[in-house]
Amino acid sequence: MATKSKKKSAAKKAKKQNVYFFGGKKSDGDGSQKSLLGGKGANLAEMCNIGLPVPAGMTITTEVCTHYYANKQTYPKTLDAEIKANIVKIEKAMGKKFGDLENPLLLSVRSGARESMPGMMDTILNLGINDTVVEALAEKTGNAKFAWDSYRRFLQMYGSVVMEVEAEAGEHHDPYEVILDKAKAKAKVDDDSGLSAEELQWVVAEFKKLIKKRSGNDFPEDPMDQLYGAVNAVFNSWENDRARVYRAKYGIPAEWGTAVNVQAMVFGNTGKESGTGVAFTRDPATGDNVFYGEYLIDAQGEDVVAGVRTPKQIAKMAKDLPKSHEELLKVREILEKHFRDVQDVEFTIEAGKLWMLQTRNGKRTGFAAVNIAIDMVREKLISKEEAILRIPADDLSHLLSPIFSAAEEKKAKKIGAGLPAGPGAACGQIYFTAEASVAAAAKGQSVILVRQATSPEDLRGMIAAEGILTTEGGASSHAALVARQMGKVCVCGAHGMKIDYSKKTLTGEGITLKEGDFISINGFVGNVYKGELKPSPSQVIQGLLENKAAAKKSDTYKKFIELMEWADKHRKLGVRTNSDTPEQVRNAIKFGAEGIGLTRSEHMFFEGNRIDAVREMILADDDDGRAKALKKIKAFQKKDFIGIFESLEGRPATIRLLDPPLHEFIGTMDSKQIAELSKKIGMSSPAIKKRIHSLHEENPMLGHRGCRLGVSYPPITAAQVEAILEAAAEVQAKGTKVLPEIMVPLVAYAKELEHQKQVIDEAAEGVRAKYDLKKSELKYTVGTMIEIPRAALTAEAVAEHAEFFSFGTNDLTQTCLGLSRDDSSSFLPEYQDAEIMANNPFASLDQTGVGALVEAGTKGGRKAKKNLKIGICGEHGGDPDSVKFFHRTGLNYVSCSPFRIPVAKLAAAQAALEEKGMARGEVS
Ligand code: ADP
Ligand code: MG
Ligand code: MG
């Protein structure tokens, strides 16, 4: 039996397919097999299957990569035969032969993991060429220049990537480029494509010498040796430093492995009827439904993105290569219909024939994400649910960022224009290097980073800057790419402008600006202006908060509203606001808040001379003195609560009783202020100083604050309750429904809440008597903020006295981690770098740690009271990942600042859909 089953599994193993063919109209694999074939390989197969023109090829699976590492860097036994069999298939499909001296087939070797991964091996093109094949190629095509150009490209790539002959430490220029530059200088041309066959032949000879000298080896002439060398290099690159660092950062498991795609070459470098390009099926910056991209005539591979030559915008192809352009437009339509998302494609045209080389879902800005998702629903390409899932919730904040008003722009002096690569408006002082930008931003300046072109070394500067301006490069330049991903305002390729790095100046339209001068850039249209333009609120803000008719007619506003309607329909979590003033409340309601989740009553104390009444209360050394001061405070608070209740128009309001340490109100007073206060409240300066001293705490965050104050001084609680309920009684008497929810802060023991609830109920009784109201005529609830681990862990007992819970996740994070929010910013970045923490736990909930307390608190609370209403009112209520966690934990609502409400709503809708098993639209 045992031997039999062993045999069986061995047979199964032998049958395991290691290599998948693609080409013609039928491939071995398809687009669903990204984990086996990698993203690139799976989509190449898929494109073949839907009839698009793809050069035939094969994908060596990711499982081979896994096998390679699990077996001391060796391959499955059958691999060699499978590769050879597939080469025959490719030869048949393309009508050429690998290594042939009549009609040679050349190959590209490309890495391709499940997700596109920087750090992996660069693509090798034109593999299979050597001293004899190059002659055959020249003869067959009648184009010697093309043949030698392909050869020199191959040597350059194979030499650097496989044989590792690259710029050495301390060598500033790429040694291959040095040779090319020499050839160009000799030939007096400034473009690679200007070199003749003879000149390229010289380059090839020099490349070979370089490779031999530096590596000690001749480069392999045998095509099959070349192929194995390249395949090996791809698998080895899976474990190189760059790839490892990237995997660690993005949590990609090493077991995924990479696939290798070996594909027949098609040539964009055979002359004026050929070319290569990249395109998006829609504008990835704005989301406009226009074909967007760029191309180069007579070029190959990554020439378009490398920035050696300036590519042309895709619309121009209609004139240069009309037939291929038309075909490409058809492909655009087919791809979008099939993949139902924006595609980012790579293509090559060989002597008038279009070939597709890659497609994947396109990365996009927040604006584009919203625009595209909603357009696609209108086009009936995707469902509303899919649209909701496709928009990263955080990106909605881009739609709320300021813009320039048309009037401001009209008045301004325009000094240049480029491609609108990152929508939005930014103004700031110009700096020409990343270091200078970082330094200026650290000083609090708004910075516009100005570069001819950006590179990965500029990343820190780009992060520090409000906006990015480049004078070179196009839609697929580094600057455009990064701006799209980071949501930065960006204008790129402002060709009319000149930078002088040594003088630190930027010139456009005859105006020269120096480092530190102000400019303004409009990333919606690509305009650059001298000086500081005043930004105005976004169209969404103008429409929602200012009720402006013109803004309401804008596309952005309409789409925003529509999206919010869809989100509202699907979400189960309520969304409330953290607001302290009537105006904030009114704004929050316009954003869709369903009530207040947190009003911090003490925030009202800092206004005007109210603070003196508070100080008087704190400093009072007997009950009478305190009562006198409390009376004043109560009057202020009552007025505020009336305003808040009126603004809420019947929505509920969770009001938290006084929380901060008393010391906060008096600890900062100087002698002069003390003297003034002394006169006002009739207490001597020395007496005040003594009291301040006695109230001083070493660790106020863990000191006499929250309900501990109310327990020590019940009249403080009572006065606040009276202010709340008297306001409630008066507002409801005028016909507006009022739903006060009184929240006791910083409870650790059930007894604390029990104590405070009694004080609250007694005070309420007094208010009812005063207004002659029955119990049912003045309603309120009492609950607590869960922000001390002990309360979460003993939630069942705490809930006995609570009608609601609200997790105060700011303090709960501090107390759970023993980490001060105000003091941790100096070392948190190091913790994130060392990957001890994935995120800042004050911005995104620590779901495993603090989250466990939230779960325990929810479970305990509902054990005591099945339908206990539970919300959260920390900063985390506006963070998408945290919002989803709260949904999964079964909370009733989240509460966040007014401007985060749309983000919270969208995240809540996504959480509800994800619960139904719908996956987030994959954007790779
Ligand atoms: P990346 O993942 O960095 O985009 P690719 O494997 O897509 O790398 O290769 C980069 C470029 O090389 C492609 O955009 C294309 O221009 C060129 N290329 C790859 N394979 C072929 C091929 N079979 N024929 C012609 N050009 C190719
Ligand atoms: Mg690349
Ligand atoms: Mg590519």
C-alpha cells in the first residue's frame, strides 16, 4: 500500500506543470492565476485568451522559484525539457528559430511576482543574439543598424544584470553609458538612435571588452546558455537585498516567489514605422475618460521611461502611426470591458504591427479613483458596491483639499505650464534639492520642490514638499508616478522653464525666481504662477459648507455626494462627530454626522475670561467658595449647550464631564497673572502660589483627573449636569428634541461610575423639580468612556451602571501601551523603522493589543446588557483600517472630527461589504 501511494504521488509530482505557454488565442494559464504565474504572466495569458496580439512566450511558475530555494538552488528535473518544448512552441507561433542563422528568434526574460515589486531583476531584452546571429538578423531584416542596436542593448543588459558588470563604488557614470557617449560624440549626434550600424558595431566591441575585463569572463555566445543565465538571475534576484527590504516593508512572504516570463521579442527599434510606449486607459491623475500615455518612435524597452529621449503624448500617434493608433484605441476598449478597471499597458509597434506586452490595474490619485469608479458605474461597467470597494477611503480627503479660485488665477502672473500630474493647488517657497526642502519644511515653511526630474533619492524631499514641479519628463516620469501615489500636487515637464542648479534659480516667461521665492502650482491644469496665490476651499467644501451654487454644479461635488449616498446605503456603523462648538456641529452635520460622539466640556473653558472662573473654582479652599465659582461656570456651559443642542436638531449628543488635570488650568500662570487673579477673586498671591504648588503633579496624565475629580468634588459633576439638563429643558421647551448622553470619563472601577451616576441622577432630580418636569419629560442617559484597561477588563460590572460605552481610544492606547502620546513622537519613527510597530498606534488602532481591550470591553458590556450601545470617540474613528476593525467588533458607531466623516463613512461601507465576502478591488 505504502509503496503504491508513494508511486502515485511521485507520478503526480512528475506531472506538475512548471512552465505555462502563452500565445496565439489559447494559453495554458489565465488571469486568475496570479499566485502561480505572477501578475505579469497571468495577464499576458489573459490578453492572449481574449484575442489581443501578444508575442508568444512561456511563464516559469513561482513554484519553481520556491522549489529552487527549498532544494539548494536546484530546479525540478523536468524543467529543462519543459523549457525546450515551450521554445519550440514559441518558435512555431512566431515563425522564427532560437539561435537560427536564417530567421533568428530573440527573447525577452522578465521577472514577475504576484505583485509588481521594485528591487527585482531588470528585464533582459534581445536574448539569443551573438556574433553570428547579429549578422543573420541584419541580413534577414535588411536593417544592419537595427541588428547592431539590438546587440548592444543585449550586452548592456546582460552584462550588468547577469554578469554584474556595473558602475563600481566611487564610479559616477555607468560604464556602458560612457562608451555610448563616446560613440555619440564621435558621430556628433546626441541621440542613441542617431548612431549608424558601423558605430554601433564599435560600441558592441567595446562593451565586450568591458565585460571581459571587469568580470574575467567572456559573455556566453550560446543562446541556450544565455537563457539559463538569465532565468537563474531572475530567481536569484528574489533574494537580493533590495527585494528583501521591499518584502519586509510590505509584508510579502518569501514563499510567494517570482515567476519568470520568457517571451518572443518584438522590435520597436526597426525604424520610423516602429516604436514603443506606455499608456493608461484613462487619465490616472484626474480620472478623465481619455486615453493617456506616451511613446517613442524607433525605440525599445524602457527608453520611454528612462528619460534619455523625450517621449510624445499618445494623441500624436494618430498622425505618426495612424493605423496602430486606431488599433490601440480598440485594445483600450477591449481591455477596460474585460478587466473592468483602468489598465496600465505597455506596447510595442514593430513595422506597423501592434503588440501588447503588459497590462495591469493602473495606480491612480484620489481624484481619479473617485472619478473613475463613479464613471464606471454610470457606464454599467461595475456595480455600486464595487465602486465603493475600489476607492481607498483615505483618498477622499484629497477631494476636500483647497484649490485656487478662478479669480485669483486670472490675476496671477503665469510663468510656465506642464503636465497636470497631481491634482490640487499648492503654493510655497521653492527649493532645488531634497535636502534643502526637508530643512525648510522642518522650519515650518511650505515648500515646492523644483527639479529638472526627480529620482528615488529625492523621495524625502518630495514627502516634505507641498508640491512638486519638474521641467523635464512626462506622464510616466518618476515625479508623476510618485505624486500619483502620494497624492501630492504636481506639475511635471514644464518644458518652457529653466533651472540653474548652481545659481539656484528658476526661470519662466522672462521671470527669474531664486531659492526661497514663492510660486503657486495648479495640479489640475498644470499651470505655474509667480508668488503666493490664496487658496480657497475645495468644491466639495464650498458646496457642502458654504452652499455655493456654482460649486454644487461641479462634477467633483456631484460625484462626492453620489458616493456618500451609496456609502450610507451600505454601512451599518453609525458615524458621529467629535465637536465642541455649535459651528463645528453644524459643519459636521453637513458632512453627514448623525450626532455628537464626543463633546469635551472643558474645551469651552479656555475662551475669554471664563478661565478665571475655573481658576477660582480650583483655588477655592472651601465648599462655599467653590459653589460661588461653579455658579459662574455653569452659566457659561449652559449657554454653550443650548447652542449645541439647537444645532443638533434632535440628534443625540454625548457630553463628557470635565476630564483634564486641574493643574492644567493653573500651572502655566506667571507672577503677573497670579497678581491679577488675586485682585479678581480676593485671594492673596502667596496663598494662590501655595495652592498651585500643592496641586502640582509629577505625572498629571495618571493623576487627579477624569471621574476622580468628580469623586473628590461631587459639586463639579453636579454643576455640569445642571448646565446640560437645564439647557436640554429649555431647548426642548421650544420644540427641538434633545438627547443628552452624559459620559463619565476615566472610569477604572465600576464603583466610580456608580458613585458618579448617583450624583448625576440627584442633580437631574433637582433640574426636573426646577422646571416642573416628570421623569419621562426630561430624558438623558448615563454612560462611560472606556479608556482604562481595568474598565475594559471588568466591563461586565461597569456596564451594570452604564447605558452606553464609548471607547476613548486615545487614552486607552496610552494606558494599554504605557506610552504617552505627547512624548512618544521622538522615538516612534525608530520603532516603525525597526518594524516593532507597523503604524503609529495613535493614528491607526493597535488592533492586536488595544483592539483586544476593545473586544473584551464590548463582550463584557453586552454580557451585562445585550443591547448596550457602544461607540468609539478617539482619533481612530477617522482612520479607515480602525473603522473596519470597529465594524467587525460590532460597535454601533464611530465618532471623528468633521472633516474625517466622509472617510469614516466610506470605510464603514467597505467594512460592511467585505463582511459579505466582497473583496476590495485589487489595484496592483
Ligand atoms: P517592468 O516590470 O519593469 O515593467 P517589463 O518586464 O515589463 O519590466 O519590461 C520592460 C520593458 O521591456 C517593456 O515595457 C517593454 O518595452 C520591453 N519588453 C519586454 N518584453 C518585451 C518583448 N517581448 N518584446 C519587446 N519589448 C519587450
Ligand atoms: Mg523595469
Ligand atoms: Mg512592464
